[in-house]
Amino acid sequence: MQPVKRQKYILNLANVLRKEWRVKELADRLFVSELTIRRDLGKLVEKGDVIRTLGGCIARGEGSIGTVFNNEYQRNLELKTAIGREAAKLLKSDNTMLMGDGSTVLQFAAHLGGINNLKIYTNNIAAIQQLDKSGDKRLFILGGEYDYEYNMMLLKGSLTDRVLETLKFDSIFIGTDAIDSKGQCLSRHEELARTNQIILRRGTKKVLLADHTKVGAPGNVIYGCLSDFDLWVTTEGIDREKMEIYRQQTEIMEIPPSQSFLES
């Protein structure tokens, strides 16, 4: 991985998971030497992006994202990063888009640099600090109830839903908690499922961002199915028989392991 991309990844971790990141921990995660990590931290400190500690670094600013979201964010991070990077390539300039909730959407947000004249709507508060600052972007936050369980992750509820009903988007990018054997998309929360149902009615092009581990994962509230989406961006690893069923419902982009973010 190139130094700039590696430093961006370290900053990504520091901003979303507000804790002290140790040099050895980062070196093990990125498969580089501790000396390389110290050089990276030196560059990030020079730019004012992180604060150096005795054993590593912490992000600048205050606040943290709740434990529930910390756990979800760290799970299969490499897969989510690969999906986010490839999905961002689908987006063109002069687009009005919506980013939904979910940790995979955060990685999509982090790869939107250089795309001009974007009008972005989201209820995903955690995505705000992930948005690449390059390019011409306007950001609109959908109002709603603050979710204390997830802390900084999202806004939800009837207020969010009423605002969504008044809007129309060129494209939407959302995630899912689970996909069952029939291709139904499920959430673990009734409120979020209702919001996603509305989102699916408001977009011209609808893209699902979900890695292969979402197939068969826990979820009990159906908000849609694969046929509601124009495209599903996922990672390789889905059973071939299930994949045949899924391909009858929507176009699927499978990202091979060779496109892992560590090799980009």
C-alpha cells in the first residue's frame, strides 16, 4: 500500500474509533514495520490530523462512536473498504445522492474525493467525518432522533422519514444487516427498516453495499429485496447456488480478494 493511502487508512481508524491506536497494533493490521508506522504518524502529526502519544496516536477533537458501532465498524473492515472504493467509482459528477446508515457506507463516503458537484444527503452522522474533502460537495443532514445506542452513528425516526418523503435522488447507496436465501434484505431494527423502505422509493438508481458475510446474517425485519436494487456491490464468497438465485433478481458486482484495500 502506498504511504498516502496507508496514512489515510490510519486517519480513518483514528477518526471513527476514538481510542489510542498503538504503533504495534497499526503495524500488525497493515502488515508493515513499526518504523514505517512511526513515519506515517509523523506525517499525520505534521498535517495536524492526529495527536502523537507515547505509544501511538489519537484523533484530534472530542467525541466517540458507541461500542455497538465500534464492533460493527471493525468487523470485516477490509471487505467494507474494498466495496466502498469500488462503489465510489460508479458515481459521476453532478449527482444528487443519498447515503444511508451502515458501516460499509462509511467506506464509500471516504472514497468520494475528486467527484465534483455532488449534493449529498444522509442521516449517517458518522459518515460526515469520513467524506473526502476534495471535490465540490454540498452536504445535507436529514433530521431525526439521535440514536444513543449507536451514539454518533445515525439519526432516525418519523422526522427523518417525513423529510425523505419530500426528496428525490439520482442515486442511493445503502447497506443491510442481512440477506436471506430468497434475496430479501433485512434489518435488526423496525425503525431503520421503515426508513429504508422509504429510501427505496425515492431513488432513481439504487445500489446495495453489503459484503458476502451478510448472507444468512441475523435480521428479522424485511425492508426490501434484491430486485428493488439496480446493483449489489459485494465480495466473493457467496455459495454458487444462492448466487444464481440472486443474479435473477439484480445485477451483482463481485469484488475478488485480489482487490483487497491492502493491495491497492
